[in-house]
Amino acid sequence: MSRRGGGRRSSGPRPDQGSSTPSPSFQRGGGGDRGRGRGRRGGFTPAPSPTPVRAPPPTASGYVSAIAGPSTSSTPQEMASSSTAPPPLASSSASMEELSQEIAKKLSFGSTSATGGSVPVSSKAIVPPPRPQLGRIGRKCTIRANHFVVEVSDRDLFHYDVAITPEITSKKVNRDVISQLVRSYRESHLGNRMPAYDGRKSLYTAGALPFEAKEFVVKLFEKNDPASSSSSVKKERQFNVAIKYASKVDMHHLKEFLSGRQKDVPQETIQILDIVLRASPSEKYVTVGRSFFSLDLGKKGELGNGIEYWRGYYQSLRPTQMGLSLNIDVSARSFYEPILVTEFVAKYFNLRDLSRPLSDQDRVKVKRALRGIKVEISYRDNARSFKVTGISNLPVDKTMFTLDDKKTKVSVHQYFWDRYNIGLKYTSLPPLQAGTDAKPIYLPMELCKIAGGQRYTKKLNERQVTALLRATCQRPSARENSIKEMVGHNNYSRNVLVRNEFGIQVKEELTSVDARVLPPPMLKYHDTGRETRVDPQLGQWNMINKKMVNGGKIDFWTCVNFSTRVQRDLPFEFCWQLMDMCNSKGMEFNPDPIIQIHSADSRLIEKALHDVHKKCTAKLANQKGKQLQLLIIILPDFSGSYGKIKRICETELGIVSQCCQPLQAKKLSKQYLENVALKINVKAGGRNTVLNDAIQRRIPNVTDLPTIIFGADVTHPQPGEDSSPSIAAVVASMDWPEVTKYRGLVSAQAHREEIIQDLYKNYQDPQKGLVHSGMIRELFIAFRRSTGQKPHRIIFYRDGVSEGQFSQVLLHEMQAIREACGTLEEGYCPPVTFVVVQKRHHTRFFPADHSKRDLTDRSGNILPGTVVDTKFCHPTEFDFYLNSHAGIQGTSRPTHYHVLFDENNFTADGLQTLTNNLCYTYARCTRSVSIVPPAYYAHLAAFRARYYIEGETSDSGSTGATGRSAEARSLPVVKENVKDVMFYC
């Protein structure tokens, strides 16, 4: 199911993905397909060769082929008019290359050259579809958003290249150099211009400087820090700064883009204006990405283990329908506490006695936590800072080094006594190491203080995350007020550089926007329940008097308990009540476990699971094809075992499991049992509920033709994991027209690779020739087996893509989809709608009147179903914000949906309503969720797969497998019977 590396080619077959035969295996009977016994109806027809032939498939009315005409056509006109298939191509690889070029042309709307050939395509040429029209469905309302209108005067902007010698890596020092240059030369050499500087190699002015190129000498003064001196003196540093004219910025381009008359985003112009708005805070505050933090922006607070949080704000200039908008949101980040390193170590490990030496394991953890941070020495009159590069393997009284005379060797402990008359207290602690391995500088921990304002970039543990969320969680009214205060504090309109120099005005009022509240969908439950349908209210409902629309059947199950803090009889009572709940909600749950419910030693989890599997297999040996369907597990009392259990069950033994926390299990809460029953039902192949419109075939672009809905996501390693692979997950609906069951596949790929590499692959087999495989093929095969139909339409929800990656992801992943389809059947090319799902943004919505209860949910947030496609959406492209869920605590975050490709010709109402309605079909709860379920499921599947290779995250933030060892371990293959159900729920 996985492979190491990021290439799309594989060196060998992967049994879990795709066909093992060179020709398409999706016709009836192919690949073990049993279908529904419908012969060729809806099935794939084998192509005469393993290469895709690009001809328009015969389909129902309205089916749009993305690739039309034979590959031998020399002109677009000939391609459009031809309907015959080309002769077999000479080589498969050549045909695939032609297909790739044809796809690229289609996706990029590329033009032809004067000679008739295709212009080389780049990802920049891809143009997403225009907004079809604004949506109309729903009750109209007015809300506010944390977007502030920006007006820019018509001034000429100029770009200059900056070169500072000697080169500096620190943005802060660079800014200090340029600030000093402006102070020294503004009137005499800069024409009284005040430039905006990006901290690197670019400088911008409103109006030209009085020269094309010029060099300046800039002197900075800082505290001296020679090792041989303790006196407080000033050290002068001299820099040569070369400024050279680069270009004049076209403001007309920006105006044309905002008015919709220009398609290309004037990224450089927007970036310049953004730099101007960020110039002042960049000098005053700690910058983290697009956010600023300072103790002046709010009170700090402790997170524990030597970490604290600082308050700040996020800021980004964006082009929108209403013009330029400044998106501002309050934020908080974790920082190191400015304390002595010894105090940090004591807090980090909850130690009271530092006189005892650190274990090797703890020493490595301290090294990871402190490596790269700055510490200040406190034993000299003149303070000096050092960057920690490591930690000695020995304590200070045993760590030896050679003095400047290159003869005398002394310990760190002895050196500080002889040189500074300091007797070290914690002689068993190792010293910090600065400098290089060849020329190390040793610093006792007790004499070093962590410099303030340094961001903590490691993963926070659960307690720290909880503390951060608790401290920063704000109701909508409080968050709105905090944002207003932050804007007032920044005072953009009175900033000399912003207002006077560049003529930029930022309005201080939140933007009011017209929104609509979409109606919730009617949900269908089983007809034997007292309530067969439900209309959700405020994004939630319950299972009272309802039965699952399709209850699963559990014949063979058992339970193992790893907790020692529950009573002996609790596992039996818990399972009995859970079974009763499942049956009462419409499942068929055998009351008798296949083997005795029992407890096992939590120190021997692997052995216990293998024993269960062995006993159940032996018990079912005489029943062909039967196996353990469900293993209920009461987890150990300590954390860290869940990932191990899931890895063993799902990739080694082929067991579908349901893990339960002992604290929850012993409560025997009806609500908890009901929630667990919902999970068990989908793991047994059942459905909890479906959209009534799906049953009635009333969902446009879904229920009229067999439609497969995909969700895809890529998750990356935590900060500090520099070589662990990224995990890609793709799920796809396996039922039509219900679209509620999703099969999930996972794959490992290169570290921080965002493009999904395994959507389509092929490899050359010595005996079989060219073999096609990949996630798309496997999911199409599964859809055909499940429904007896081939998909006539694809809807692809892609999570986790930033705006800068839109073109690249679309080009490569759409090409993979096309290639995969082309290998299934001659001319097979179902139309695709490709939608990016974005949750990591800073747009927030607030009710126009917080006091009106009919405008808010119980948490004070805007109502579930609120959709916005005006004012601060993209000026021309098809996107919208949807708040599909009810808030629980804090301020709800809407999800941003951006359509990058649409051959199904969705209307705004059609896609918005479909997306909102799908949010009510999430299997794990009776609430609408904030993100469309296929994308949500893909995220869960990717998160689950990370357990397979990294184990459980420890409290210190380190993972079970780190560094190169994690990358070297390929992703274990999930067993086929596990993949057949929604195991990731």
C-alpha cells in the first residue's frame, strides 16, 4: 500500500493497489469481480491494447468528454470532428506521453503556435473555471467578516534589488541595516523617499529613487562579545549595501484583475502592498509566517514544561470581489519561557532534584528540545548570546577541553572556578555546546538563560494543546472585539509609511456581507423505526426512535480488556450493553462471542492480539470464508498503545477493531454506547443514514448517472521530523446513489511531497508487459464490484492544498486521473469536478447582531448552512465559504471550497447544496460536520496510516520512529477485508 520516495513509477507490483495484469481488468469477472451478475451492463469494456485510446465514450445526454478525438489528428478542428479510434500505437510509453501532453493542453487551455504545434505548457497557464453565477438558494441574512477594505492611491511603485555585504541570514539584522541606511541617507541620497523592505533582497518605493544603482556604506553598533574581554563596549560592524533598479510595477494590471477583465493574478503588486503593510509590525514584533506576536499584544500564559504562549495576530492582503481586503485574525503561538536552562530542564521533565545525572534517553530529549535556540550567559558584565548546537555526553565535571595554550586540559567545572570564581552547583548535568564539533564552546546550564521571544517549533503534547486551546478559545463576540482592538492598535491609517508614503488606507470596520442559510437536508432512517425521517435542527439530531438505514451484521466477535482499573465484570457488562444498543438501532449482533471475553496483560499487547486471532481462526476453520468480524478492545490505562493496536490489527492480522477508553467504558453511558454503535455499524459494512434526496434520485449531477465521489488528503510529519514520509490518503464512495460508504487507501510518499504520487502508476513486468496500477484504478474496480456500474461522473474533493500549489496539484493529479481512466477502457473519460477544500485559513464570520437568537446557534456562532460567495471571495473564480456545522465552543471556522476544474457544469447552488448536504452524512456522529465527509475521511485515513510507521506520539512530542528509520520503513499493507469497510472511522 505504500512505497518510499516520491516518483510515480514503481519498480515492482503492489498487491494492494491496482491490477496485476497488463490489460484492463474491470470488465465483468475481471480481477475476481463478482458484481451483481448483470453481465456487461455498466461494466468496463476491455481495450484492444493496454494503452488508452482517446475517443469520446458513448454516454447519456450531457456527458462531456475532456479528451475528444484520435491522437493522430494534427489540428483541433480535425480532432473535434473525428469519432474513430486511432490505430494501435507503436509503444505504450509513447502513447502515455502523448496522453499526458493532450491532458496538459486540455487543462491549460493552451494555444497553438504559428506552425500549428502546441505551445509548451506550464502550470501557470492553468485557469480555473469562472464563477457560473451567485447562489440564490437559502434564507438571506447579513453577517460580518474579519476582512477590512483597503484602498490604494494611484502611485507609481518601483522595485529595487538589494545586496548586503557581508551577507546576513537574519532578517532582523537586515532590517536594522536598511533602517540605518534610511536614517543616514534618506534626505541626501534617497530623494526623501521612505522605502518598504522585505528583509531579504527587495526594496520598494512609491516613486523612483534619484539613481539607477548606488552603493552605500552602513555602520551598525552592537555590544562587543569577545571571549577574552568582560568590559562593556560597543562593536562597530560595517556593511556595503548595493541598491539597483529592477522594475516598475504595473498598478493597472491590479485594477484590471480586480474588475474581472484580467485573468492573471498580479502577484508582485499585491506582494508589494502586503510588504508595505507588514513593514512596521515586522520591526516591532516577532514574526512567524504571516503572523506577529509580542507581549505588547496581550498577556502571555504558561503551557507547562517550560513553554508559554504569546498572543498576536495574523495579517494577509487578499484580492477579492470588493477589491483589496486585509484579513486580520487574532492568534497565539508557543514560545520558550525566558528562564534558566536548568529551570527549563526541571520543568520539561518534572524534576525536583537536578543533582542526579540525566539518563541517555533524557539527555537526547533535552538536546532535541534546545538545539538551535539562543541562550544568554549571565556570568559576565557584558551579556552574550550563543546558539545551542548540542549537549555534551558527559557532566560538567567530566567534560574536558584544551585551553588557548593548546596544552592544558581542564574540565568545564574547573575552568569556571579558575576563570570566573564560580562554583557550579549542578555538576552532574552536561554542559550545553555552542560553536562547532571541531571547536566547541561549553556552557554550564545553570549559567545560561533562554533568550526571550523564541518560538517553540516542536509538537505540543496533549496537555499543552488543551491549555493553549482553553486560553485562546473565544466566543464570537469576544473574538470580534479582540480583532477590532488589534486593528485599532496597529493604527494603519496613521502610519507614515502606509498612509503618507504609499497612499494606502485601511478601513477599521469589519466588512458586512450578504449571506444565505441553506436548508438542512432530510435524512432517511430505516422504515421499522418509529421515526423514518428527520429534519435536523441547528445542525444536529439524535437517534431516539430511529434505526440505522442499513444495519450491519456481526456474527463473529469478541472482546479483550487491557485495563487494570475497571472491575472484573465490567468488560462483560459493557459488551452486553453495547450489543443491546447495536441491536436496538437496527444491527444484527450475535449475543455470543466467538471466544470468551477476557482480560490481558497490557505489557504483552502484541501477543494477546495474536492469540485472539489464532483462537478465532481455529474456531472458524471448518466454516469456509468466515473470520473474526469485530474485536472490541478496552484500551490500557496508559497512553501510547492505540497506534500499535491498530497497526497490528489492520496490517498484520486483518482484524477490524473498535477501541474504547476505559474511563468511558466503565460509565456505561447510553450516549457513549450509541456513538460507538454508529462506528461499529459502518465497520460492519452498514449505513447509519442517507440523504432522502439520494433515495428519491433528486440530487443534481449525482443521482442521474452513476457518480463516484472522492476525498483526498496528504498529511506531513510534525515539525522536527525531517525525513519521515508524508502520507497520502484517498477515499471514494462505493455506493450509488446513496454516496455514504467510502473505501479508503493510503500510501507513503516523499517527505513533505504535496502531490499524491500513487493516484496512477505503471511498471514494466518481464512476463506481463506494461502493468497499470494506482489508487484511482483500485477504487474504480471496487466501485464496479460494489454497484455493478462504472462511474459516469467524478467529483473530487481535495483537502490540504494551499493557493500557491493549486496549479501544480491540479495539473499532476488530473493527469493521473485521466491516465488511470484511459487504462480501464477504450475511450473511457468520465467528466471531473475538482474542488479544493481549505480549512487552514483565517476568515471568520460573526453575526451582525449577537443579541438576536434567531441569527445564531447555541454557541453564539452563525447558523449552520451559512454560505458566502460574495465580497471577499475570488474576483472571478468559482469559490465559496460554507459554515456547515453548529459551533460547540469558540468561534466557528468556515470551510473554503475552490473549484479548480469543472466538466460537470455545476451551478453555484448545485455545488453549495451538495456540499452542505453531504456534511450531514458523516458516519461518526449525529451532527453536521465542518468539512465535507469524503475529505474528512481521507484525513482520518491518513492520520491512521501515520500510526503504522511512527507509533504513538509521546508526551514529549517525539515519535516512536524518528529520523531516517521512519522513512526506511515502508507503509504496511492494510489487509483486504479491512479495506472493504470504513476501518478508519
